[in-house]
Amino acid sequence: MDSQKKFMKGGYFNVMKKKGISAVVATVLIILITVAAVTIIWASIIPMITDKLESSTVCLDAVSQIQLMSEGYTCKDADGDNISIQVGRLSGSFDLADIQVLVSAGGDTTKFYVSNDTSTLLPTGTSIPMPGANEQKVYVINTSAITGTIESVQIAPIVAVGNTEKTCDALASKILRNC
């Protein structure tokens, strides 16, 4: 019984006199933890958003600045072995890395690349430059490997974004007439 009295009066165990942290210190700690968490999340998400936004705006610029001309030299040979496309570029500033050419024949679409597919471009094996600002170029593509009647053609700009290349949306399809 003697030990119980000492316990109750705080003799051996000073349980009743222990204090917790104050409400002000607890509030400051919660605010600091919240600020640190927001900072860490913000630092990891902002670079992802910036990269996506940059690539989207570059593609938007490229699609609005590249044109597949429907008149002039955009046509197909009567025998279907070659097509020629006339590509124009307006004065917008973007890094055009390549142009993807989509040729439709009999319900199938075949892809060609202007600068990387020199075996199908005529003359073969030559370096093919991209059109510069306010410039138009004509590309002749060997389509003898395509079966069926060639109906239409589309182009999609490929732009350089940082160290990567991004294929943008294709422009409206053009019906090919005979040359």
C-alpha cells in the first residue's frame, strides 16, 4: 500500500507530470511536412508536364506550317510505279526532322520516310533535304512494291523535340491524279 501512495503522489513514477508537445509546435510541424511533400511532388511532376506541353506545341506548329499541295506536282504515274508529292513549308520556326508519307492503295496504307528512306526516293541513294522556311520541294517516291491502285496520299511531319523525334498527326488526305 505504501508503494501505491508513492505512485499516486508521483514518487517513483512521475506519470502525472509528463507533458506533450504544445499545439503551436504541432501546427508548425504539420505545416512543414505539408510544404515538404508539396515541394517534392511539384519537383517531380513539373518536368513531365513541361515535356508534354513542349512536344504538343511543336507538333501543333508543324502541322499548321506544313502543306501537301493538291495542285502542281502532287500526282501519280499512269503505270503506278511512282508518285510525286509537292510539300510546302510556311515561315514558322520548328525543327523538321523528316516527313512521313502515307500512301493509300486498295484499303492498305504504306509508310515512306523522306529523309530516311532514300532507297525508295528518286534519285536513289541521294541526300534528301527537308523544305526550309517559305520553300516548296517535290519528292518522287518509287511505289512499284505497292499492290493495287494508289488512291490518295497524306503526310505527317516528324519534328525534333530535344533529343527525340515525334511523329505528328497526318494532314488531310489528297486524292492523287495522273501526271
